[in-house]
Amino acid sequence: MIATAAPAGSLDLLLLSLAIGGTLLALGLGVILARFLMQPAAVEDEAAERRQEMLEVELARLLQSQEELKGRLSGIGESQVQQSQAINKTLNERLDGVSQRLTDNMTEQTKKTSESLGKLNERLSVIDDAQKNLTGLSTEFLKLQDILNNKQARGAFGEIQLNDLVSNALPPSAYSFQTTLGNGKRADCVVLLPNPPGPIVIDAKFPLDAYHALRNAENDADKVMAARRFGADVLKHVKDISDKYIVPGETAESALMFLPSEAVYAELHANFTDIVAKSYQARVWIVSPTTLMATLNTVRAVLKDAQMREQAHIIQAEVGKMMADVERLDTRVGNLRKHFGMAEKDIRDIETSNAKIIRKGEKIKEVELEDMRPALTPPTAPTGTGTSQAAGQSDLLGET
């Protein structure tokens, strides 16, 4: 589109230049005619030939100027065409480069967009899973709220939590659930400790309604009333546990009240210290899930120590048997050491006898070599030599 527009503009420029040249020519002719008409009529005849020659000369000059102008305009037009072609070429090359860069950028952006969309889909999947989990948690929370709104279900919730904590911390022989005491009262849990202190009762209580009323109070008057109600409920639970589950001669002199909520326990110890002090006076110790676990760990250590004391005589008897076995082992080691000493003496005697036998064998070998020597060489010794050799052999035989 740009390549076709540039030549059209050059053609318009050429036509404009021709129009200007024609205008200039017409103006020149008009000037000549005006000058001719302005001459007096008297001298018209005389200067006719001169004017004719001047007109022809002027016309020739104008025609020459027109030709020169036409040539210049043609050159300008060709130059404009060449410049337009060069400009078109440059523009096309730049447009191609821009198009290529745009294509590359679009490709890269498309790739990045696809990757981003893939990551976004993954994150959306994670968010969907999290939302499903939140929905499930919301459902469970609503179920838990329904349970806690019902007093009987709330009591069962506290008992179940108590059972889980005790069964996870103590061996089965150290506790019992829903145990009936001698006074006919049924305890949620009894920890079977040896005397002293004896079995300790743990009873679960959950004053949730009074706690909610205290937390939801909007003004000071409501807070005061809710605080009184909360303190009264806790004191009532403390009194019930003290009256029902502390039985002289059967249980320990104290009992535990289990609050299955850390928030209620924290509120009680932070803002109702007088209620906590009264529970201590009644020998009822208030515990939460965390403090109960610590208490049960202490109970487990006490039970282990009691079992160790019960098994002390068995341990002593076993240690005595072990010492007797050690003494027998020491005696047997001494006997074995004696056997090793006797074996070592026998080995030394055997080595001595072996050395004597070797020496005697060497002497016998020397005698045999001396007996074989006269057969190989003529005798040169005096007559008495044979007697001495015989005497030496008799000595050898005597030693053997």
C-alpha cells in the first residue's frame, strides 16, 4: 500500500511542476504582448520586424527555459521515485522486523500465559481442596457446636477426652472407668495409686454455658452477673466432687476436676483466683487437658516406683543368685588356671626330653661318621687309637 502511494505523489508533483512552467510561459507571453501593445502606433510599422525578432528570441528563450525546467522536473521526479522506492524498501524491512519481533513477543507471551494459566489451575486446585477441607471442618465444627450445646452430649465429650488422655498415659492396670465407689457414687475415672495416697478420682465437668455468657456479656452489669454465675457453677462442681468422690478409707484425700477446655481453665485461673483457692481448700484440684497430662505422667512415675519397691525382695533374691553364680564362675576359672599351669609344666618337661633326645641323636650321628672314616682313608694313627675309639663308643652307649 505504501509502495503504490509514493509514485502517485511523485506524479502529482511532476504535474504541478508542468503547470507552474506553463503558467510562467503564459505570463512571459502576456508581458511581451503587453509591451507590444503599449508601443505607439506610429512606430509600429518601423519596429514590426524588430519586435518580431525580439518576440521570436524571447519565445525561443522561454521554450528553452521550459525544456530545462521540464528536464529538471523529470530529474526531480526520478529522484523522488528512487527516494520513494528506497523509503518503501526501508519501511518494508522495518515493518518486517517489527512484525517478526511482534510475532516472537506474541509467541513468548503466549507461552508465558500458558505456563501462568497452568500454575493458576494448580493453585486453584489446591484452593479447591482447601475449600473442601474448610467445608468439612465447618461441618465438623457445627457438629461439635451441636454437641457442646447439649449438656448430656457435652458431658459425654468431656468423658471421652478424659478416657483418651488416661488410656494414652497410663497402663491398663493403673486405672478404671465408670467405677462405683462404696458410697454408691459412680466416678468417671479412678487412678489406682498405692497407699499413700490411695486411689484418686477424676471427674469431668464442663461449665460451658456460664463461660459463654461471660464471654458474650456486652456491658459491665451483664459481665458481673455472668461472672457470678460462672463462679457459682464451678464451686457447685467442686462441692459435688468433694462430697461424692472423696471417701475416707477408700480413696485418696483429694480428687481431680477435669475441665476439657483450655480456654475455660485459663479464664478460671486468670480472673477467678478466689474460686481456685476455695477448690484447694476443698482438696479438689482443677486440671485442664495439658495439666492433666503432666499429672498423669507424674502418676506413672509414682506407679513405676511403687512397682519397683514391691519387686525389691525379688530383685535382691535374684542378685544373691547372681552373686553365687559369680563365685562358682570364679572357682571354675581358678581350676582352669591350675589345669593350664599343669599343662604348661608338662609341655616344658616334653621340651626338655626332646632336647636330650636331639643331643643324643647328634652324638650317635657323629659316631657313625667316625666309623665310616677308616674305610675311606688308610689308618695313620698308632695302635692304641682303636682302643680309645672303642672306649669312646662305650661311653656314648652308656650315655644313651
